[in-house]
Amino acid sequence: MPHLREQVWRGNHLFQAGRYGEAAAVYSAALAAARQAGDLRLQARLLNNLGGCRQASFQYRAAMAAYLEARRLARQIRDYETAAGVSANMATVYTQMGELGAAQAAAEEALELAERSGRVPVPLLVRAATLRARQGDWPGAEALFLQSIELGAQQGDQRALALAWNTLGYEHLRRGRLGPAEVALLEAFRMRRLGGASELYLSYRNLALLRAAQGDLTSAVRLMDQALASAGRAGAQVPLWALYYERGRLHVRQGRFERGLADFRRAVDEARRWRLEALPAEAFRVSLDAGLQQLYGALVEAAAAWQERTGRKDLAREAFEAAEENRAAGLRALLERGDPATGSLPAAYGEALAELHAAEAALLVRDSPAGRARLRAARRRLAEVELEAGSETGVGPNFRWDGGGRLLRRTQAALGPEEAFLGFYLGESAAYRWAVTRGRLEMARLAPPGQIAALSGAFLRAVRSGAGEAAELGRQLYGVLFGGLSREVRGKRQWLLALDRVLFELPLAALVTDFRGNRPVYLIQRQALELVPGAQRVARGGTFDWGGRFVGLGDAVYNRADVRWEGGPARERASGFWGLLPRLGAEAREAELELARLPGSGREIRAAAAHWNRTPAPLLLEGPRASLQGLREALAARPAVLHLAAHVMAARDRPSDALIALSLGSAGRPELLGAATIRSLRPAPALVVLSGCNSGRGPALPGAGLLGLTRAWLAAGARAVIASLWPTPDEEGELFRAFYGRLGRCRPGEGRAVATALQHAQREMLARGGRCAAPAYWAAYFAVGSE
């Protein structure tokens, strides 16, 4: 088919010239002809090329759809070379989305496939080297960089060789190795300048960053100007917002705040359009929020700093709206539109979930490089199934922004007369707080983030241990976070809090507002506290009816010595809390996680159910019924409340991978409920209570908000979640008796009912005295609301 080969050549020529739209049209026409001819190999290659055009145009969703189809065809006909190229391109998309784990898994797969095909392209080696560097494996990365340079020189491929030198130089620069960085970056610049390469803007940009690191800000700005001009002419494959952001940072370092602010505004405008192409899978939403936070944080700090100098109120409002626009935008997308319904997901989704939980469980028992690689691959597979499902069901972009004062006005209109919204921003060098009521906006610079982090850590440790200095530390921290608030804000009975970074770890209810005599007055005695994803969700307002069934799950079967276990005969087990270690591999058995029984959790859910006082009658899942199947059947009836009293497990260095342990199955293995499975349980009950140990813990990424089980239940449709910050005692559940007793008396449509009921329960514990009055007992629990 000579005409098709000619079309491919023409498309390649257009692509190299940066004319991506024209190249895509040529590839699409050739693809139609290849499909008519039934040439699967050519179809796979054209789809890969078409995906490259979409990717270069920042149309990531269309690019991934093309790549997924190309990979399927390449695997079908065992075209390893094309499959390697597709995986390499997918790794690039994942990197640009900020999901480095999936990117590394794709890049390593691409390397393996390329080696099987007998041809390893230089760009693939560079991509794999970059990802190894970003994941902390510098020796392995440097070896691949040098291999790519050697291979590029052997092949005489100047473009690929310049890519290798430029990327190596940038990675040296990121590590502060300015000498080696300058050598590599100048070599890449020389090659690109002599060859007239369209990627010259990347060299200008990296040299600008190098000069800035060397202290020559004037040259750095001039080079960044050239980078922006060159990128505009060349059809840059790097988002323009990144270049405006970098130039804005240089202007701020020069003390030219107005120019920096103008660049940050332009960068945010560009990023908004770019964000609309965010891939429709949870992993990418999270990483994208966190990745863009540097940009939004720069705008916040520049606007706030300029406001402090000028006193302009419009800058305080701009700083507030910038901080809130990016806050948990990915979670907002899930809440406002939702993932594909569980029934529409393919069977592969369940298989991917099973493999993900097996990999997570294995790492809980034994950490190893092979286990981490398995987990990366499982996460990537799940994300790709979600991508395919999102494409097929038409789940599209839905990011929304409200500038020019609209978000502030909507937030103020949604707040009740007794409500105040308090949002926090903790950057690398500056921290701010905004307080909003129906008629007021206040902005305040807080203590340096490092000081806040140190005081927060000391306070948390003191509260958990019951140390005598907890009250004084709580008073100091209250002053740091909430000092200077107006009487109007302090007088509101309900505070809606949008937190950042270390603030998510704090038992805010135990902060001390003042002392009466020698007795501390806790914040929870004055305000009902509810964590919210951000002002965008507050602006929805909303109340909901608490009518409906109570479902409680507790006292699961956690080991085979339990007489309630319905599996095979118990057998001798290895000693140790976790039982036998797993043997990973094709012939291996999955990890055996045997946990201690929690008899008090059964009493807890029964006591909570007795205080619900609503119809229909409560449903309690205990013993073998505390299973995933039992939970799915219970949730299918749309209950109002789900109370989970169970073991919550997570590795210390991976708190976002927390798993709720359900009863052992017939094979003697526990069923595990993780974030991905929870999201598939849509719609979740209006209220989900997680009383297990550390159920509310998770990393707090800037921009993405609190991750882990709390976010997962909100993503599944829960309107409110109660969780805990540290291990709680397995007992009779006095706090929850008080909580449900108060919640059951809520009037239909009463807003913020969960936060108010939790406040009532915590205050009742204080009033009882004795062990119940200690903050270590009641302050671990917090309420999160999606609206």
C-alpha cells in the first residue's frame, strides 16, 4: 500500500514541524484506509501516531483513547515494537498528569517490550531514566541517561541526543549539581540551535532556571522571555502555563510583584484550559490537584504580599479565590458528576480491584521492591480500566471556576446566619487564613509554616498521650491559627474549615480558647466544627433528610480460631501477629492476615442502633455477615447511615492505602475494603461513620486535600463522614450513644446536623468527667461534609 506509506511519511513530516492538527487529519485518513484494508499492524501504529498528535495538542483524553486501542491491537498481533512505543507515550501522559507511579510502571513495561523487539529508542531510555530519578533511584537513572547518550551518538540522531543531554542537565539542576547541569544543558542548546530544532524553547527554559540558580536573575528573565517566544512559534509540547509560572517566580525574586502577579494570572488562565483534559480516573485527579498547587500557591502568595503592601481589598479576594479554586478540584469533580456507575463498569474492573487489594495486603505483611512494583502495576491497571469506562460512558471534563468575586459572593450567599467559613493556606514559606461570613471577608498572615508544623506536632503528641502540657500547647496553637479573628467570626456557632497540610492531623476540637480558673475551655465547647473540601462545596449549601435505615458492621471474624468462622478446619499457624508471610509469584498464596477479634465493636454498633430510633429497623452485620457481599446487599437498599467498627490497616509510609478489614472468607483470607472498592459502592449512605483505628488518617497533599478512606466515601456519594485520627479503644461506644441520640432528634432538613451531633457528644463526654473527659478519648473524632 504505497499510498498509505506516503500518507504516514507526510503525517510524520507535519508532526515534526509542530503542525499537529494537520498531522492528525492525515493520520486519521490513513487509519480509515488501514481499517478498510484490515491491516492491524498499520492500524496500531497509526493510532499511536494519532495519540501523539492529540497529546502534543494537550488533548489527553483523546490521546489516551487512541493509545489504549493501539495497545490492544499491538498486543493482539504481538507487535512488540509498536506496543513499546505506545507504553512509552502513555508513560509521558502519566508524567504530565503527575502520576509518577503509573508512569514508571508504563515506562518499565515499554523497556521490556522494546528489548523483546530488538530496538530500544533513545527517547524511551530518557523517559525511563527520568522516572527513576524522580522516584529516588539516581544511580539507575544516571546509568540510563549515559546509555541513551551513547546510543544517540551511535545512531547519529541529533534530535534524540539533544533530548538526552537536556533531560540529564535538568535532573542535575534539580539536585543542585550546577556544574554538571551547565555542561549538559549547553551541549543540548548547541545541538538544537545548530539544527534549528523546534524544542529550542526547552533549552532556553532550562538555561533560565540554571542562571537563576546561579544568582543571575537578569539573564534568567531574558532567557525565559526567549523560551516563551520560541514556544509560541514552535507549537510547544510543554504547557505554556508552566513557562509563565517560571517567569513569574523570577519576577517575584526580583521584587517585581506586579509583573509576577500578571504572569501567575496568565499561567492560571492557561492551566484552566489545560485542566479540562484531566484524565477521568481518581489517581490522575489527585496528582493533578497536587501538581498545580505550586502554581496556585504562587498566585496566592503574590496577591497576598501585594495586598499587604497596598491594602487593596480586591487582592485579598483574589488570593482567597485562587486558594479555593484548586483546593480538592478532583474531589469536586467526583462529587458533582461522579464516576461511572458500578453496574456500567466492565468485569475487568473487579479483577483489577482484586489484584490491587492482593498487592496492598502483601505489602502490609512484607515490604519489598517486587511488592511495590506489583502495587504500581495494579494501580496503573485499575486507572486504565477507569479511563476506558469513563470514555465509554461519556464522563467528560467538568472543572468549574468562579473568578472576579463570584466565588466569594456565592460562598457568602450559601452560608447560614450562624456559619463562618475558614480556609487555610500553608505554603513553603508563608501561611494565610481567610474567614468568610455572610457580610465579611478577613485575611490574615499566620506564623511561618515551619513554626505551625512544629507546634502542631507537639500538640498532637501531648493530646494523644494525655500529657499535662496539652492544654497550654492547645492555647498557643489556637492563638496561632485563630488569633485576630473579628468578634463577628468568633461569635458564629458553626465553623466550616478547609484545611491544608499538617492541619489535617490536628484534633481541632481540643484546641483551647482560654482558661476559666485552671480549667481549659475547648474549641468544641464554643463552635461545632465541620471539615469541608473547600469553598466551592460550601457554596452548594444544602441540607438533607436523615430518614432511613441504620446499617452497622462490626465484630467481624478475623481469625480461623474464631468458632464463628464458616470456612475449612482450622490448622496450625505460624507465630506472629500477621501469621504466615506471603510468597509472591505465580505459585504463591496471598498474604494471610489474621487479626484479633473486636468483641466491643459488636456492642458498639448495637448501642448505636438502639439510639437511632428511626424506621425501618436497623440492620446489623456481625460475624460472617460482616463481609463485602453483606455490605453490598445492605447498601443496595439505600440506608441513611453506615457505621463501620472494624480494623483499619495501613503501612506506616503509605497511609493513603488504608484498608478496612472485613470477615475472613471461606478460604481463610480477610476481605479488604480499600478506597477503590469504596468508590465503586455508589451511592453511599448519607452518613458513614468509621470508628476503626486511624480511619481518618491519610496524606494531606497540597491542593488535593485529605486522602484515604474519608475521601473515598465522599467520592462514593456520602454527604458526611466521621472518622478518627488515632487508635480508639474497643469498648461500649459511649460517645456514639450520645452522637446518635442527638442525631436522631434532628429535624428534617436541619443543616450541619452531623457536626452539631458530634459536638453534642464530645461536650457530653467532657461533662461526664473521669476518663471520658480526657481529650485523648473524644478529640480523635472529626466530621467531614461534602456540602
